Amino acid sequence: MNTLGEKLKAARIKRNLSQNEVAEKLLVSRQTISKWENNVCLPDLDNFQK
């Protein structure tokens, strides 16, 4: 079973987006995207919905 982080990373790669591009769209840092993808932390509900 894929973790949320793995699903987020797969979705980003499928759309040919960098972590920086996703971060800019969500108004968060690239480090935050990395933490989500590596299951260090989870996005808050607002960012999760985006």
C-alpha cells in the first residue's frame, strides 16, 4: 500500500512538476513538499484539499 507521501510524489512526477513548482502553487516551501513526500509530516487540511 502506498503512503500519502508516495502518492503525492507520484502525482507530482506524473504532471512533470518539480517540488519547487508545487511549492509555489501551494504557497509553501520546497522543504515542506519534501517533508510531505518523505512522510516526515502531513499537509494541513487546507493544503491537502488544494
